[in-house]
Amino acid sequence: MAERKGKTIILQSKPRFIGNAAVVGKKEGEGPLGKEFDEVFTDTTMGEDSWEKSESLLLKKAVEKVLQKSAADKSEVDMICSGDLLNQCIGSSFGIRDFNIPFCGVYGACSTMALSLCIASLMIESGGFERCIAATSSHFCSAEKQFRKPLEYGGQRPPSAQWTVTGAGAALIGKNQSTVSPYIDKIHMGTIQDFGITDSNNMGAAMAPAAKKTISDFLRDTGTKPSDYDMILTGDLGSVGSELLHQLFLREDGLDISAVHKDCGLMIYDRESQDVHAGGSGCGCSGTVLCSYILNSMRAGKFSNILFIATGALMSTVSSLQGESIPGIAHLLNIRKGE
């Protein structure tokens, strides 16, 4: 039975990463982590006639890859937990509809990879499920089409804007697996934070307070400090949100986390040579980085104890047009290297 300390849940089943896979588009493949991905698609239409269908196919490919790499049949998977940025999560539902696996659709905006892993972990902890896939996806063109303006408009992007990652990540987790596999030790479901940010081109500022609260609450619950971890990895705060996160920790807690903090949005692209402004974003940002470089590095022994905090801006086109602010959320997993 899971143990709870404050808002943090300590998992007794220690769900392990049986396999992980990440597939991306051309721009992501040209970035610093290009060699870490399982497949890079130079045609980001994926041969489809809409961007939404392209994103669904990306997710399908990621799930197929993780099953293949795990030597697992789809009949051995008890549930897929997945979500995306599109209306009614059609990227996920259309992407996995042919697998004939029970589906849990979730929405956490760009925090969805962490959210799906948290839910899948709790399902395994309950004893009801043995193996679950957690997945997510995003596509630059489908996101721009839905949340901002049609690509044909050619609007200018301010320096605070981020580039939605075209990619999908999937992880198969379960218990009673090889002890050398990385495992999920603790989870922490985030609390919504709203500091009144209304600029949809400044996601980093909207999400940084939520990341700060989740990390601070976790450190307090567990009695640990930033230096106890090899890495505190946020999802997609980008350069603006990362700097704000550091300032919030210094001002409120007197802690300097810059030495151990990394951000997926700053890792997936080379901001000097790729025109991404403040960095990467989108569900696929943290999903692809975690399900490639991070978990691969943990298996290789490079990291032994990390905090993974995917961040999300809980907005919609309707709320933005109505002048609403942008609430932020951040969910956390403590992932440890296998023995």
C-alpha cells in the first residue's frame, strides 16, 4: 500500500520502465538530442492530409516502438494513459484506437507526460493492473493552428514565445521486472497556480510558479534538498520560465537550484542555430526528452536519482479570447536508477 507524506506518494510497487521510445520531426532530429530518438521523420506531414492526423500517427509510431523495444505484445498491456493538446485529445484517441487496449485519456497540457505516468503508476500500485503505457504527443503545426494563428498568416513571434515540439513519447511501466530498469519511487500531483499571466506567447512565465510550488512541496514532504538529486528536470519552461523559477527559489526559499536544474525545452533545440526563440514546448517536449536521453542515460548509469517535473499551461482558445488568465500546473515523479 502506498505511503503518503504531505502531498507526496511513496510507491511500494516501484513501477519500472520496461521500455521507452520517442519519435520526432525533422527540426527535433537536427537538435542536440537528435541521435537519442528512435526515429526521425523528415516529412512532418507523415504522409497524412491534415496536421491532426499527422500527430495521431506520431503517437501510434511511438507506442509501436515501445512495444517492439520491450518485446511486449499489445495483449500484455492493461491500459494506455495518454493525452495531447488538441480538442478532446483526438491526437491520442485516434492514434491508439486500433490497438484494442483500454484507454485513459488525460489532459494536463504540456504536463501530460508526467500526469499520464502518475496515473499509470497509481493503477499499478493499486494491484489492478500489471503493465501500463504512458504516452503523449504534440505537433508544431496542429498546435499553432489551434492555439494561435494559421501557419499561412506568417505572424511574428515575440522573444518569449516557444516552439511546439513535433514528437511523441511512450513508456511501458510495470512491476516485477528486471531490477536494473529505472523505477518510479515517488509521485507528486501538482496544484494549480495562477499569477495572472494572460500572454499566450509567454508560457514560461505562466508555468514557472506551478513548477516552483510542486518542487518546493516535494522537497518539504521528503526532507530533501536540490543537491540530493542528479537533476531537477522541468518540462518546458524555456529560457524565460527557467530564469523565473531560479528567481522564485532564491527569493522564497533562499535556494539556488541552477546547478542541478535542466529544462527539456532548452535541451531539445540549439537556440543559437535553430529559430525557436525561448526554447521548446508542447506535450511532446518533455515526453520525447524523458523517453529518450533521460531514461537511456539512467540505464547507462549516468544518472541515479532525478526529479522529473512536466509543466502545463491550462488554457484554451476560448479562455484566451475571453480574456482569462493562464493557470499553470506541474506534476512530479522521482525516478531512480535500478540496482
